[in-house]
Amino acid sequence: MYMDLKELITEALYLPSDSIAYFVSRELSRLYSDKVIIEGAFSSFDLVGYARAELCSIVGGTTVFNESRIDWAASGKEFIDEPENGWFNVLWCGRLLDVLFVTWTAEGYRERHHWIIADDRKMAEDFLRAVCDWSTEVRGEILVFDGGYWYKDPELFNAIKSAGFDNLILPDDLKREIQEDFSNFFASREVYERHRIPWKRGVLLSGPPGNGKTHTVKALINQTKQPCLYVKSFKSCWGTDHDRIRNVFTRARKTIPSIVVLEDIDSLIDEENRAFFLNELDGFATNTGVVVLATTNHPEKLDPAILDRPSRFDRKYYFSLPAPAERLAYVVSWNKSLEPELRLPEGSLPRLVEATDSFSFAYLKELFLSSMMQWMADAGSRRMDAVMLNRVTALREQMNSADGKKRKKRGEKKARKAAVSRL
């Protein structure tokens, strides 16, 4: 038997890609005529993860070659070990079954099919459902989508645990409105359904960079305790953006209620994938229980079909540069966290707030960090408030230079468009 299985995998991988699945299914039916065989190609069939959670036991067929793909995530992390091609004996709920994986490339797309061989169809289907249900749950982690692949990131989840609205400085009305919007939405499914209103939401946070949008996203995920699907990129060297956009929304619909985070949406959606994205966002497929939470530093780059069309992003919140009251709250908070020898005199705070007009929170943070480094480099020979006021001037020059480059780039882009339109 095992010799036949070795030959089966080897011979299958020599075939044209559109013939492999049929060939494997036919040969398995011949080898196991007394068994039930079901085939699938779901990314949510995470047999290795299911076994690591001690929900089943897997043993490789020792006389069958088993190939695994080892991915390196980062220093200090465990390797990601996924079966590519091989035969596995599985013990689940006191019963034995077998799983075969075969992986090949078709049109630049990596396809991995699995076949479950069991004594009866109910057992095979129950096992498949159990593994897929477990794999699609999000439990104490962030589900990240990057270039066509999903992975769970418990470290990112732990990082957002420190993000809350208590340590987020925003205008009180804006902070309260955002929190109430999300808490009311997730608590109101029955009300929506009773009045036949689609229970879904699109929220867009926009405004200049460095003014609290990312912190707000983290605080919302932390506060709502809803599963989060974070999209890093729709781009990949294989397949199309359409495939990956469909993948994201399909996964979100299986994990409801959920929050799909599209940070810097203007860099994720372009002219080629916009129509398909809008169809998934607001087309025939229902997005019941899905909140799409997007951010952008450049709302002017978004197509009106995304920005202005009702029922797509029906809640829009603008994060402006901090007003004097917010800058003072931020400076006071930072000042309290400093060691005594670095703290600013209370009387110098209003002057610093006035001097940092048009500074974002990101630039205020950079002001404190760079001033601390300068103070240490000077061996504490100058007072911290004098160092900071000096750094304000340097950072303002940096801001003006960056703004000038952006204006020049926008002007060049407009000129190119005008030249093209005249052709």
C-alpha cells in the first residue's frame, strides 16, 4: 500500500496542473474502495494547528515521504511548519482516519488540496467541519492577511492590549461618539433585524498623519473584544487582487461579528481593484455582522465611489491637528512620565503649547524623544524646557520641508495629468 502511495504522489506531481486533483481522487478511490473520500482545498483546513491545540493527534506515514514547508517568521518565534505533500494518520474522537496533502503551482498560484479518507461520510464531514470551524475562530489574537496568506499574530494582539481610550487624547465629543457608535452597533443586532436594516457598518477615519487614528483603531479592538481581521496588503506575485479581496470578505463573513481593518485604504485600493472591492463591500453578498474600519491620511486620493457613496462608509470621523487643549493634555501626560530631573517647570508648559501650533501628536512625541536624547548628549547642562524650545524650531523646519516636497509632488502630478489630457 505505501509503495502505491509514494508512486501516487510522485506521479501526480508530474502531471499538468489541471489534471492532478482528478488523478489523485481516481487513484484513491481505486486504493480505498471500501472507504469514503472527500476532497477540499480550503485554506481554513489547518490540520497542524488543530493538532497543536491537542484536538487530534497526527502521525506521518513513516514509510511515505512527507514534505513540509518551513517558514521563518521572525527572530525568537517558532518556525511555521505546514505539510506540502504527504500522508498522515489522524486519531480524532477515538477514531482513525487518514489525510493526504498534495501541493502544486497553477498559473503562479500555490494550490494545496487535501483528501480525507474515513470509514463513513458522516465521520469525514464532521472532522472537516470541526477543523475548519476551529481554524476560522479568532481567539486572543489578530488575524492578519498579507499578500494572499492568513496568519494569526498573538503578539500584535498583546500589543493592542495597552491601547485604550483613557490614554488617548482626542476632543471629548469625538472620542465619545466613536465609542458609542461601536458599542451600540454590536449590541443592536436584534433591533436592526427587526426593522429589516442590514446589520453592517463601514467606518472611515481620516485626517493628517500622526493624530490618533491608529491608536483609535487599537483602542476600539481592545474595547469591543470583537475578532479583528487586519489587512496588510492585497498585492502578491501570484493570482489577482480580486482573489485576495474575495478571500478577505469570505473569511470575515465566516467570523461574525468581526472588524476588518484596512489601514491606509488609499494604498490598498487602486483603479484596478476598486470596482471589485466595492462589490464585495456593498454588493449582492451579505456582510451581516461585518464592520469595515478603514483609515486614510489622504482622503483626497480616494475615489468618490468609496468616499461619498452612502451605505459604504456611512460613518466618517475626521482627526484634525490637535488644538491647544489637546496639546496641553499631551504635554502634561508626557511630563508626568519623565524622571524628575527631566520634567518641565509647570510655568513653561503654556509657552511650549503655544510654540507647537500645527504640531501633530506624532511630532509632539518626536519633540519629547529627541529633546531627551539631546539633553542626555549635553550631559544635562541645559534645562529641559530650553532644549525642547530649541528642538521645536528644528522640527518645524523639518515639517515645512516635508510639506514643500509634498506640494511639489502634487504639482508635478497635476502637470502630468494636464499634459496627458492635452494629447
